[in-house]
Amino acid sequence: MPPERTAAPVVRMAGIEKGFGSVLANREASLEVGAGEIHALVGENGAGKSTLMRILSGMFTPDAGTVEVFGRDVTGWSTAEAIAAGVGMVHQHFMLVPTLTVAENVALGSEPTRGMLLDRDRARRDVEERSRTSGLAVDATRPVSALSVGEAQRVEILKTLHRGAKVLILDEPTAVLSPPEVQELWGVLRGLRDGGATVILITHRLDEVMEISDNITVMRAGRTVDHIRTADTTPAHIARSMVGREVALAAEADVYRPPARGPEARPVLEVRDLVVSAHGRPRAVDGVSFEVRPGEILGIAGVEGNGQTELIEAIAGLTLPTSGAIVLNGADVTESHVRARGDAGISHIPEDRHRRGLLMDYSVAENLVLGQQHRFQKGMALDRERIARNASEQVRAYDIRPTDPALPARALSGGNQQKIVVAREMMRDFHLLLAAQPTRGVDVGAVEQIHDRLRQARDAGKAILLVSAELNEVLALADRVAVMYAGRFAVVMPREQASEDVLGPYMTGAQREAA
Amino acid sequence: MSTAVQQTPPAAPETTGGTAASALRGRLEEALLPPIVAILAAMVVGDLLILSFGQSPGAVYRLLLEGTWGNAYGFGQVLYKTTTLTLTGLAVALALRAGLFNIGAEGQLAAGGFMAALLGLLLPAGTPWLLAVPLCLVAAALGGGVVGAVPGALKARFGAHEVIVTIMLNFIVLALLNWLVAAHLHVPETLHTPDIRAGGVARLGGIFTGSAANWVILVALAAAGAVWFYLFRTRRGYDLRAVGLQPDAAEYAGVRVGGVWMRAMAVSGALAGLGGVNFVLGYKHYYEDGFSGGSGFLGIAVALVGRNDPVGVVFAALFFATLSQGGLAINAVVPKQMVEVLQGVVILAVAIAVPEVRRLLRTRARRA
């Protein structure tokens, strides 16, 4: 229990239990947060942080345990009741109406009216006023569809404050922000805290925890395992608490290691003047040219939504480009089909394993041949024996748990799911690996393992194109760093010149140079 | 200062129970619970209906069972109806596995029956059985398959929604067949064609003599086996189910989603088309306008209650065939429309209520 707590806690959760099917997401989870503090809720992915917060915000009803807010027992309340009591949650995936303006979105659900009509002026004035007082800069009259991800997040926070939130819950808010935007967000949160509000921040990034929080609750495997004052602890201690054993901290072990020998001259992948239209944007990728050579990792940094997804999908063959060329080992593959590209030597770790990378209802064994199912045929039938043999080999090699390859992918944790994807794409006979957000939502131990596999592949002479929203990941892996902004490469530089300070301005579009 | 509240071994979210045993139990629960609950719900509604007609539920259910499973003729009729419903149920289930809702089984069934009859009329009278029957089966599958492939192709090429297209095609196909028979092929004063000259399939003999049950039931059972093997053992089945579950993941895996749609709809139509053989080759030995009589639509219910599983479809077909035949048996004491109400309740219960019921049972079990 952290000392120097003066008043009674604002939020007190005790003995919380919550199961989904046969999986227990929370068991004996507890949390205490006081007024005027920024509280970090940390834990590996699948530790039950989001579930606990959804119980607090009324989205889920706990199977057991009690929830008290401002001293009142509110166990099992609804989201409407939570909002009315001043508890608001900003989700990882925004819940905004894209066709409405910022003001309309903020007012939605508590619209000011004049007679029977919506009082748009008042809605706009309210939002502008709140934007000024909170420091969340937004243009109230713009439609949400025209906003960047960072701006949309500010609107979400504004909306929550507008509904009178005194307890603000933020779920992994920095995943979609550039470094300067993160600093801006910290400023806003500190302002809210100093005004007496309570902020609960779900995160798995220790640097953020140390920087912004006052107190920390650590969760592991659904339980609350530690409760610490930030001033009294170290990142190493938090990490040990999260994982339950001694771990090499990302900052210490996971540093950039240059390849033993330089890349060969002849490129594996050449991309020339590529233009891709997708998701309603005619030039999501707006004329990009680059090469990736054997034995090097080209890392693309940048805030998400600047064309990285479309670029990778075009190279993988999932979207046909509007113009430009994609050349693999000297052969033009711009028009060829996904499977043909795979057979020609492209491996692809997709950014969204739940949507693309895995069939959640298929077994681990079946998922371990996804995309290569045509290589596991015996006549028309699938060669179940080889699929099973392959599965037990990969499960062992990548330490996938639980080890039963007959389980559906859905039953595994995020980290183990991602290991399936990585194992499968590494077992191809590939020349080029497209690694999009390869460690997203993966726990600390698995991150290390996946990073090591990528470096090994590079040292074995593979060409790797890495896309990551985590600047640290790009800096830990890439031999050359590009920053993508508004569909273009804002800059490409050797690893030696790159750092967070150098890349930051390119990521926000404040700076760009012809690449 | 930090205080460790709890010491736990590092583990992913824990699953309750042993994996293999609980997986099997879960699968059985998944497969059996919904239909059983649905049938129980239907029985309660049935009781109330029967009481409202002033009859005793026990007596009416006994009558229903005696008229279906209680005597050879009735059971033969049940088997006959099961045959058609199995094939239309398989057709709908296979399409649903690919994520497509085939409402067109009715038209595909009629087209299949018509093509089988047409070939049976064209073949010379002396064509050996061993040649004529397979040819007629192929004709039926082709007839239904072509009608099914059209919505598949339109969806793959233009994104036309298969529900709309299959509904429209039902009208077009049924009207076209009606015109062909009425204007060109009918026996005067009737709406059916002359007897086919080749390709007839024998009725089941022995105790079933007199009922419509015939050897086409083996085609239906073989089709169920083949669909099971296709879906769960072949590479194309792997691709097809992937498209149905997560089209984006299938696309990532190099599956041509449009191609799977076309193939699935063609095979679905072919299965429904084969259902037409039951009436044409096995029962009447001619094509009659309107013979499908809703069996294509009932296939949707069969697939739903059978949980899109070929084995489940066979049992669901047997159940719906029993209800349908039973309706005739109880007609003397209550309106036979009552069984249609019961069918509706079963479908509704499976579609809506059952997942809720199951969730309720689960939470109860854990709290107890």
C-alpha cells in the first residue's frame, strides 16, 4: 500500500473475478486509486488490465468481487451509470462518428438543444471552451474523418471530460502518438491531475510509467501482484513484477547490433514510384521508391496511418498499386498474386494478426501452414501427418504455449499467437521478409525472442522490411531508418545518424527532405 | 516500498480443466445442446397449441410418432423426405461455411430435377441402368450447379449480394420451368412431363413397399460423407472455411476469395440439384411443376439446426422430415399447420435463444 494517502480512495476494486468461456481474465484482482493521482496499471498483454478497467467503466459485470467509486458500492453498474458518476474510459479503438464534426461528436449523447433543435453554436462554444481549459487543442468545426489519429484521441478525451469525468481511464493511449504528441498528452494529464481529477493509465511501457505516474499497480495472469509508489521503484523491479521472473530489460539487452558483414549490393526488393490508393484515400502511398538488400533491415518509422499499412499490403500483393513497380530479385511482381509472391520468396508478418495473420478458430497446427497450405497437400487432401509433424517442430522451436497444437489459435495469449505467425513466416524459404508491427501486443519475453529471430534472419542474408509504430523497435533493429509521413518517405538515414530526437520532427511532418 | 500481494507462477490466462477432454466436451455441447433445447422449446409451444385445440398433448404426440416412426409406410415416407432435405440442407450448409447465404436452393432443386427428367426423356428406352442413372445424376448436379454458380459469379465479379440474387433467381427459374413444362413438355390436362424412359431408381422394397422411399437415399448419405471430407480434409475445404471465417485472412493466405465464392455456390447448387433426383428418378419418374414444395427453403432450417455440419445436417433432415410427415398423421385432430409452427419455433430457438441459454447454463455452473 503506498503511504501518504490522505483521503479515502476514489476507486476501490477488490477480489474481482471475470471469466470468458474457459479463460479467467481476472481473478482476485484489486485496485485502489486516490484523488489527484496518475495511476499506471501495468502488466504484460493478456494480464487482464483492460478487462479490469472495463469492469470499472461498466462495460463488463464481474463474476465476483466489489467495485466502489467515491465510497459507493457500484458493483455491476452500466456504462451509463458509470458516466453519470464521472467515470469515463478512452479506448484503444476510438468510438467516434467520422462524418460528424468534432463538436457534434463531443456533444453526442448530451446534446444542447434549443426547442427541438440541436444548438450547434452552443455545442461548438462548449467544446472550444473545454479545449482551452484542458489544453487539448482541436478545431471544433472539422469533421472527425479529417483528423489525424492524435487529434482523434484528443477528441475522445474531450468527449469523456465533457461528460463530466472525474476518473479518466486511458487504454494504451500512446500507441498511436509521435514523441512530441506524447509529451503534449502528458501535459494535459498533469493538468487534469493538478485540478483534482484521477487518471488511470493502462500501459505496458515502463519508460512511460516512470515518467508520468505517481503510483503503479502491476497485474500478472489476471491477478494484482504489486502496488508501488513510482518514486520508490526502478524499471527493473516493475519488469520483474510483470513477468514474474528476472528479465533483461528491453533498454539494456535489446539494443541495435550491426550485422557481422554489410549487405550485398544487388537488392532483393526494389520499389519504384509506388502509388497506392486504399481505404478511400487516392494516394495513401504517394510515390515511394526504395531498395532493400540482402543482409539488411530497412526500418520504417512513423505515426500509424501514414501509408505504412498500404505500402506493405501492396508489396505483399493484397492491394494492387495504382502505378509504380515492385521488383523482387530482378523480376517484376507488381501484378502477381499473393500466393505467387509467397512462392517467389516473400514472407509477411501482417500487422493485424486477428484480422489477417491467423484464423482464430483454426487450430495452432492449421495456422502454422496458413498461406503455405498448398505445400502440405497429398493429392487433393491435406497431409495431416506432415501438418502435425510441422506443428510439433514449430511449437518446440518457438516455445509456443500451451503446447497442444490442436487448440484453436483463439485460446492462446497474444504473444503466443504472434509466435505462430513468426514461426510460420520464418519457415518459408524466403528472400524478403515484410515485418509489420512484429511485436505488437506481445509480452516482454516474446519481444526479445522475435527480435532475435529477425536479427538472425538478417545475418543469414535475408532482406527485411520492418514497419513499426514503436520508435524503440525500429531503433533496436533497423540498419537503415526511413520515416513515413503522409504517404511519402520524409527521410531515409543510416542507423548511426538516427535517434528519437532526430526522427521526431520528421514523424510529425515538421521536417522533411527529398528521399 | 513495494509489497508483493500474491505469488503466482508465470502463466498465460489459465484454462479450466484438461485441454483434450474439455475441448471434446465443449464441442459436443456446442453440437448437441442447441438442437435439444430448441426441440424442448418447440414441445412446450406444441403442448400449448394442442391444449388450445382442446386435445391432449400426449395423445397427439403419440399419434405423430405412430404415423412416422411407428409403421413401415410412415417411416418410409420420413426417409423419402429426409433424402431431399439432406441434400438441400447440405447445399445451404456448404455455402454458409464459405460465408454465403444460399436462399436459392428451391430453384436449384427444381432445376436439378428438371434436368434429370429431361435427360431421362431423351435417353433411349433401353439404356442400361448403370449408365443412365449416373448420367441423370450428373445432369441434375449440372442443372442445380449452373443456377447456383450464377449468384457466385455475380458476387465475385460485381459484388452483387448473393441473398438478393438467389431470391430473384428462384422466381426466374421456377417461372421458366413452369413455362417449359406447361408449353412444351406436359402430358395433357396435367402439369407434369411424360414418364422418363431411362434412369429410374428403384424404391426400397420389403417392409417399405408402398412408400416413396427409394435408393436415392444412398446418394444423399454419400453426399454428406463427401461434403464432410471436402470441408474438413481437403485443401480446398481449408480455403473455403477460411473464406467463411475471415475473408481477410484467407486473402492473406493466397486464397482467391472470388474463386471460392463461385466454387462454393456452384457446388451448393449442385447438391440442391441432386435433391431433385429423389422425386424424379426415385418416386414419380417424371418432372412435375412445383414438386420442390418448399424443400429448398426448409434446407435453410436443416442447415441451421444441423449447425452446418454434414452429420448434423443428416439428423436435422430426419427431424424435419418426421415433423413434416407427422403433420399429416395428426391432421385429423389438430390442423397440420401446427407442425409448421413447431418448425418455426425450432428454427427461432436455434437461431436466437440458444446461445443465450448456453451462456446462462455456463455461468450457473461456475457459480454453483
